[in-house]
Amino acid sequence: MKKRINGYLLAGLIITGILLLMTLVGVFYTPCDPNAMSMGEKFLSPRAAHLFGTDNFGRDIFSRVLKGSGTTLAIALATVAIGAVAGTLVGAATGYFGGIVDDTLMRLNDALTAFPSILLALLVISIVGPGKYNVVLALGIVFIPSFARVTRTAFAGLRDVNYITSARLMGASHFRIMAAHMLPNTLRVLLPAITIGFNNAVLAEASMSFLGIGVTPPDASLGYMLSEAQGMFSRAPWYALCTGGVIALLVFGAGLIGEGLQKIDREVA
């Protein structure tokens, strides 16, 4: 029987892969200096020399998008890494041990969840100040509860299955049981959660930078650039359209990957 191609996953990987490749190229090479100003070339529409046109300072928007994408992706990946690692540790402990450990850690988790995520991020930023590292810290804290809930549910469901009980009776340590036997079997639910978290991190970083409380100059990010583009939409609509389009493609591509992974999970189940 011929195996069907997972169209969601394939399309998501293609879109995201192209954007990641462009971002990687932008780390080492850009057609123009992203910060170089040329007042004689301001508000140029897209053309061969400037694929995305220029802004109010004559800066090449395509080069700035390449650099800004790198910042946004780095923040999103770091945010998801912090949230996934910390959340998985919390969820694994609560789901495996239960009892007072579960009650204590999940009450803390519920306390974080009680705050709207963007409000909690704003609170952290107001304390530590804006900047890309502080944005990573703030969003990483916000993402912990979602990963903790997913991992807790998966570990709680595996805690009393036969092979876990057998490993426990054979004298395997709690750490070995969780790391070697339970964690690999939770990846099918963690991977879609990571793609969803990546999507949310991209949007959250863009929103915070758009509001002026995220990444600050001279660092460029897609959210900050979209904020810049808002004030010149009538003169240079291509700035907002190109920058917003890249954000939309990032989110769309990662969303397709997440949908594809969930489809695989449903077929396996």
C-alpha cells in the first residue's frame, strides 16, 4: 500500500526551510548595509537594486528584513528552549511523583497561568527593562506553564503502564525511568507543542517590539520594523507589506509543521 504524503508537514518544512536559509545567509551576507542611510534613495519602491524598496532613511528594507528575521528567530528559539526545558522538568516531576510535589508545583504553575501571557511578559519587562535578552527572559517565563501542562498529562498517563512498573520493580532509578523510558514517549505530544510555542513566540516578540518595549535600536527585529513601517504606510506601503509578510510566512510555515505533526500523532494513535 502506497504511503500518503503528509502535505501539511511537507509544505511547512519547505516554507520554514526557505525562510531559515534566507535568515542564515543574512547572518553572513546582506546586499546592502542594513543601517546605511542614503537620503537620495529614500522611499524607493521595490526594484532590482532594492528588492523590498527603501525606507524613510534610504535604507535597504530587504537587508534589514534579513537581519531582523535573524533577531526574531533567535528570540523565538531561545524563548521556546527556556519554556520547553523548564516546563518539561516541572511537568515531568508533577506527572511522575504526584502527591505533594504535584500539588505544590502545579499551584505555582496555575498562578503563572492566571495572568494573561502578554501582561505577565509586560510585567517582567517593566522590571528588567527592554532589550532582546530581557524579552527572551520574559517570554521564556510566560511559556513555562503551557509546556508543564502538556508534559504533566503525558507523564501521568505513562506512570502506571506495565513497562514502567516493570522498570520500577527491577530497581531502575526515578531519573532513569523518566529520562530513558517516559520522556521519549512524550515527544509525540511535545513536538507539536514546540511548534505552537514557536508561533506564539514570534507573534509575542513582534507585538512587544511593535509596542516599543521589546527589541530596541540598533538591534533590528521584524516587530520593531513593522512599528516603523506603520508611520510611513502612505509613502512606502511595501515596507509594512514585506515585513508583515515575512512574519505571516514564519507563523504559517511553523503552523503547518505543527498540524502535520498532529496528523501523524492521530494516525499513530
